[in-house]
Amino acid sequence: MRKSQRGQSEQSIQTRLLQAIFEQRMPPGARLTEEALASAFDVSRTTIRQVIARLSQDGILVKLPNGATHVASPSRHEAQQLMVVRRMI
């Protein structure tokens, strides 16, 4: 497990972000900034970039060409597929 500069692991930050998204505290379409997340978690922006990259690969976040990052807004069909997968896990 890799540690960030101030002791929180990327994994723990990723888990906390996922929980906030699943609990709708960060709704679909919400814009996220590296600066705000780094401040909220008291870690470097580099650590946040790595977490954003992982969640983007998983389809949880969407990185736009202009550099903005948003919480993914899945279609109804995609949401149903996600629920099926979550039940299997």
C-alpha cells in the first residue's frame, strides 16, 4: 500500500471518495478539482491525480479534454449493469 506525503494511503482516499459518490454526497455530474480534494484530504495534488486516474479508469470519474473532472453520469442501462456487478461481488 503506497503512502501519501501526510500519511493517508491512495487506497484510503479512493475508498472514501467512492463512498461519497455511492452515498450521493457527490452526485453524478459534480465537478471535482484537484486543489479542493487535496485540501479536503490534506494530501498533495500528485496523490489526488493518481486517485483520479484510477477512478477514471474504472469509469467512476470522467476526465474531460479541458482538464475538468466530473463524477460519471451513467445511463439507465449502465447503472443497471453496475448494480448487477455489485450484487455479484
